[in-house]
Amino acid sequence: MITSITHKGLRKFYEEGDAALLDQRYLIKIEMLMTALDAITEEKDIKALGKNIHKLKGDYETYWSLNITGNLRMIFKFEKPNIVNLNLVDYH
């Protein structure tokens, strides 16, 4: 279950269904991933999301990353059974 969202646009979309602050080109993928993340309760559920998910390293070693586009990622922490600090970042 998603319990905290850092990104203002993702939070507004999750809580109010308002996607005005998100890039509309990626909205379907963002919505699908948020729905999947909201259902996660175990780490194995995260790994089942596919090949584009991985744990980060360095300063973000406690975070997981999901690919939205070439540069755009959805990152989050998993604190069983919750998804926390969900954020949308552009790495480059």
C-alpha cells in the first residue's frame, strides 16, 4: 500500500484523481504502476513488476526504481508492507 508520496503531482493524482501536474504522455503507465504499487505487500511482489525494476545504489541504496521513460523514473522505499516516499525523478 502506498502510504507517502513525495512528488506533488503524483500525490494529487493518487489522492484526488487530478493529473494536471503530470506529463500526459506517460499518464497511463504512471497510473498502472501506481495501481500495482498500491497492491504490494511483499518484496517478491515488487520483483514481479518486471525487468525494469531494480534497487538503487549510493545515496539511494534503500530505494527501488521503476522506469517510466529513458530518463524518467518512479522511485520509492519499501517498508513492509508499505510503499513510502514515492517520487518521480528525471535522472539526466
